[in-house]
Amino acid sequence: MTEPPYEPPDVRTDVYLGTVVHVVGTRQARPNLPGTGCPFCPGGREAPDDYDVRWFTNRWPAMPGDRCEVVLYTPQHDATFASLGVDGACKVIELWAQRTAELGARNDVDYVLVFENRGPEVGATIAHPHGQIYAYDHVPERPGRLLAANWSPDLAPGERLVCEHDGWVAAVQFAGVFPIALSIAPRDQVPDLVALAPPGRAALATTLVDVLGRLDRLYGRPLPYMMWLNQRPTDGGPWPQAWFNIEIVSPWRSAGVPRFIAAAEVAGGEYFNPVIPEVLAEQLRALAG
């Protein structure tokens, strides 16, 4: 499929709420499913050669200036993040760190967001295991609020603890908006992936493989989820409060049953979660591999 000529997004801000909206009409033309074969498998359009992990610039970017990238986790089309194992997950984390460093070094990049949408239920258009990176020319509103509030992890989550590996704590969030909402963070403060030493990256890989494996076992089928990394901004500021962490959320409240955000929640900005965090954590603790 031939991509249309790129048009810069129309960035608009709600004058009353301050909500920033990127109007990107050209993304309507991006393919929902590949026409012939998977473009992310070796030999495909985006991966002409064999690879372990790979990144490339998104052909249908949400922002201009080569700010949007795709990260391929593995050449195996039917793999999951958990099935990568610790060694495979380490390779993904290393690539995340490399791209964070390179993009963050640009003078026009203030924040590097690494994220993944997994499953068509959350908008993933290609099943092959992959994530994305957006490099913003500003600090987006949500991470900015977390930084302003001096966010730090709950290192004593009690009944909400899922697992811990070498100083990395995975816990169900105390007040998650989504039915399933977990946070993964190190006990010792580190601002971003770039600053994380190799032993810490290996421990993070172990934790991610464990947690994502449990989530897939929760309902006995692959769980649709969204995952993102909260990191220190790259705008040159000191940001002493920055504490690297990963959030993983899913819209499923039971097997194959999504919880839709209702009108009252959107209108009021207050949410009603039918899943009890402590019960979810108990279920996940019982699903050790």
C-alpha cells in the first residue's frame, strides 16, 4: 500500500480543559491488516533481513520529524513477550534504552515515550509482537502531572503485591482506572532506562516476563493490554524526582469481556472499577510459572 503524502498534524488545545489533541487525518489511511503476509516477519516490507530485535521509522507517523518509531521484539510471529524469555526480553530492553538515548539527545525532543498496544481490542493492527516509540517536543500532560506530584512507587503494597525480582516490585495499582492495572518499579530510584545498569535491566526483563506471563494465564488466553514506560524527560532539566516505572493496563474485566468507559466517567472524570485490586493480585500471585 502506498502511503499518502505526509501532512503535519493540527495540534489543538481545548481552551477550557487544556486537553491537547493531535488531529492526524493521514493516519486514517494506514492499513488495519497487512494485505499480503506480515510486514514484520523476516522478508516482510519492514524487515527484509533476519533480525533478533529491530526498529524502524513509522510510515504513518502521528508526529512529524521522524518522531515515531516501531520496535520489533522478535522474528517469531506468534510469540508473546513472556515467551521471549529473559534473554529475549533483555534484547528488547536494550533496544528501548538505545532508542531512548538517541532520540532524547535531539534538541527538539523533550520526552521519549516507549509503549505497546497488544491485541485488536486496544487498537493493535498487526499481531506480530511489537511496540512503538513517540518522541515529543514537549513533556505530555500525564507524565508531567506525575512528575509534578513527585510520584514514587508503593514499595509496601501489601495484598496488592504480585511479585518481586531482585529489587523490582510488581503490584496492582491502588486506584486503577482500568480493571487490570499494574505498576512495575525498582526499589532503588533510577530516572530512566538509559541510567539503568545491566544487572537492573536483566532484573527488569525477569519481572516483565513473569508479570506478562501471569497476565496471559489469568483468563487462559492472550490478554489485550497497553503498556508504557514512564521516564525522565530529555529536555535538559534536572528532574531529581523522576523514578522510572512501567504501567500495564487491560480493559478486560473477565475473559473476553471488556469494561467500557461510560458516559458518566468521561463526563465526570471519576471512574468505577468492578475489579477489586487485592483480589486481582491474589489471582496473579497464584499464577506463577
